[in-house]
Amino acid sequence: MRGLKRVLTVTALATPLVFGCVGLASAQGGGGANLGADQFISAENGAGVTSDNSADTGGAVQHADFGIWSDDTGVSGGSAGTDAAFGNG
């Protein structure tokens, strides 16, 4: 039963990542760049998902990361995000 719960947890957490961006990197004209790296795992001792994403839009920079882990002791996780915008004046 625990294994089933882990699989369901990872599936629920990882599905948006699978459809969103798995190792996505792109550059656009006009000075923009994006980078995303995501990972998920399901094993005997637990299940988890992590994501790191950065963007430079030419006028602002952003970074966000998070991680979630589920095992016999429960579910834990954390996140962090920063951004800065640059004006013309």
C-alpha cells in the first residue's frame, strides 16, 4: 500500500513537469533566455521531485527551485524564488 501511495504522489507531483519542461532551455531574440531542469524518482525507500528554473527576459531575471520528498516518515519539501527587474532610468 505504501508503494502505491508513493507512486500516486510522484505521479501527481511530476505530471506537470513532464508536460511543462524536462531539461528545457531556449533563447529568444531581444535578449531573453530560459533554463529549466527537473527530476523525479520513485524507489523502494521513497519518492520525490525537484525543479530548478531560471529566466532572463532582457529587463528582468528570475530564479525558482523546489523539492518534495515522500517516504515512511511523511512528506517534506521546500522552495525558494528570487526576481529582479531593471528599468531604463
